[in-house]
Amino acid sequence: MIRKRSVRFYLALSHSLFVFLVIGVAAYIWFSQQEQTAERVLRNQLKERARLLATLIDVNEFSSYGLRLPASYASVEGNVRVVLLTPELQVRNLSDRALTPDQVEVTVDMGARALKGEALTREVYSEDRSSEIIYAAAPLYDPEGRVVGAVCLILPLGEFEASMINTRSEVLLIVAGLSLVSLVLGLGVAVFLTRPLTQAKRFAARVAGGDYSLRLPEEGPRELAELAGHLNRMAGELEKQTDARRMVMANVAHELARPLGGLKLGVESLQAGAISEPDLAEDLLHEMGRTIDGMAALTDDLSQASRPITQPVRLRKTPVEVEPFMADLRSRFSIRAETRGVHIASDLPPVLPTITADDHRLMQIMSNLIDNAIKYTPTGGSVTLSARAHDGHVHMEVRDTGPGIPPEELSHLFEPFFRGGSSIRDSQGTGLGLAVARQLAEAHSGRLELTNHPDGGVLARLTLPLA
């Protein structure tokens, strides 16, 4: 099994490589420039020395083979070779070292050019190509200003290049040392940067195991702090969703247990002889049918809530007359409202337009709103159904005279499984009704809103386009 390296290793390695490349390239460029500058200075100095030496030589002794360098210029001896050339290009070596054939050839060539009155320099590699040699030549004038010879200086750069190599080695060692230091610093920075990632890894493992209680410290660099914040919010949402789903499962079991108990009681009553009494049997069957409709609505809500977001709701739209539709809603819920001591009323204008909608889904939306209004309205209160057309839309409203909704819960009403934490709320229910109702409203290109009415109670408004 191949062991994968930590991100810290790659961060530290990349940091040290970056420093090595930056410093190495910078040192190479700087060193090359310094080397070129030093060679240029050497050429210029050697040419100036050749000119100076040409002015110091006594031309009256030029024809003498006993010619010596002036005492004041003896310092030019050492690694520098001094050569005089006659107008006939005869070479006179005034230094202690012998000249190689290549050096004589280059000296003659430069002397020929210097005899024309030109001071010049030239760089030539040695015979074995191991080092570079600088030549400088200057013309030698007599008192009348005529060129009577040339002075040529030869400077091998072996010692200079050896010094440059040593310096280059020292610079390379410095670069390597700085890279090692940068590796250590990079490792420290990597540890600092990846500590939140390590914590995030442990956090993800805990969350994957079902533990949503852990929270990460939101510290470190901005991006990692933001990542920790997002992960904390994710864990919080998962914890809330998990708690809500547990509660929903318990509530669904409770919601199904009651109607199933009623159905069982109705079946037992029919089996016990109620079926022989037509009126009683009809009442029992009617109540059993309503119970089955309620269970079907519950399963429909569960199915709708589990639908993927990317899967659109399928609607079967037909023309719907608003006034008869609202009247039918009032009739459906009148008996339930009376049993809870709540008066249900309607406030409809004489003429309302016809809309195009899925009447079954529209009934599901409005039934949920009216059911909630009746549930949370105290005995002696009222629920009013109203509708109006305005600005190309139809607004269908349900208003109750209950205690209203706590402000902190208003923004969460349409979240799946949210049922509120107020003590006035019914402890039962799945918390899916309003979430499903909003989905269906948006599928109709409409919107669903719940607000606290200024005069008390809750106002639920469904807005649908006319076209």
C-alpha cells in the first residue's frame, strides 16, 4: 500500500523550492552581472594602463634592445605581460614570462591596429580553452606625434576566474543554506496552516459517524476560518434536521395511529351490527372516508417533501372559478370549525376572475392554511376567507384571530419539519404542511406569505397570476 504524504510536506517542499528558485535565479543574475562588470572594468583599466605606459616610455631608447620599463610603472609586472611592437611588427617581450605562439599572434594583430593610432582591447580564450585572456594595445608616439610603435599588455584571467568560481561556490552554499532555513520555516507555516485542516478532517469523520455536536474553532487565515464557520453551520443544520426527522417520525406514527384507531373502531362497529342500520352505517362510512382522505393527504405531504429540488411538480391546470372555490372551502371546514368553537366566514366581492390552476393542488394549499388557522384560533375566535383581484393577480387570504406568530419564528415557517417552539403551538403535526404549500404555490408561479396582522392574528396570503 502506497503511503500518501501529508499536505504539510508538499506545502513545506513547495515553499523551499520556491525560495531556492527565487534566490538562486536572483543570485545567478546578480553574479553574472557582477562578473561582466568586473571584466569590463578590467578591460578598461588594462587599456588605460597601456596608454599610460606608452606615455612613459622614452621613444629615444625605443630602438635599444636594452629598453626597460620605467621604474614608476614597475607595479604592472606580475601576472601582466608587457610587449612592445616596432613599426615592422617585431615583438619585444619586456616581462619575465615567455609568450605562447597564440599570444604572439594576437599581439601582432592588435599591434598592427594600434600602429594606426587606435587604442583597443580584446578577449581571447587560451589554447586549452580553460581560461580567458584580455589583451590591450595602445600606440606609441614620438615628440612630433608620429606613431613609432605600440605597447601591448596581456592579462590571463585564470586567477580572476578561479576567484569567481570560489565566489560562485560560496553563493551557492548561501543559497542552499537559505533554502534549508526556508524549508524549516515552510514546515512551520505548513503546520500552522494545516492545523485547521486536520481539525476539519477529524470533524468530518465525527459528522460522518453521526455525531453533530462537535464544533470547530473559527480561527487562523480568513479562508480556513470561513471554512470552519461553514462546517459548523452544516453540522448545526444536520443536527437540527436529524432532530426534526426523529420528531417527524414520532409525529407521523402518532398522526397515523389516531386515524387507524378510528378506522378500526368503525370496522368493529360495522361488524357488531351497525351495518344493519342504514343511517348509522352511512355515518360510519362517511367518517371512515374522511379519515382515509386525511391519511392520504398526510402521505401526499410526505411524498412532496421528499421530492428532489431538481424534480418539478407536475400540475394539471384547468380553469378555476375563484368564488365557488372559496365557498367550497368554507363548506368543507365549517363542521370542523364549529366543533372547535371557531366561526368561519367569507368576505368575497361579487365578481372574481377565473384563474388557471391545478384545483387539487390549489385545494391542498388553501386547506393547509385554513386547517392551521382553525387549529391555532382559540374558542370564540373566527377565521375569515377572502379573495380579490389586483394588478394582474388574484390574492386569496385566510385570516384568523389567534395569538399570532412569534417574530423569531416568522423566517422559519416554510422550512421542512419546522413546527415552532411556542407553547401555544400544537405539539403534534409533521411540520411539512407550509413547506409543501409554498412548493406548490411556486409551481403555480405564485407566492405564499404569512404575516402577523396589525389588528391581531395571522394573515396568510396566496398570490397567483391571472394568466
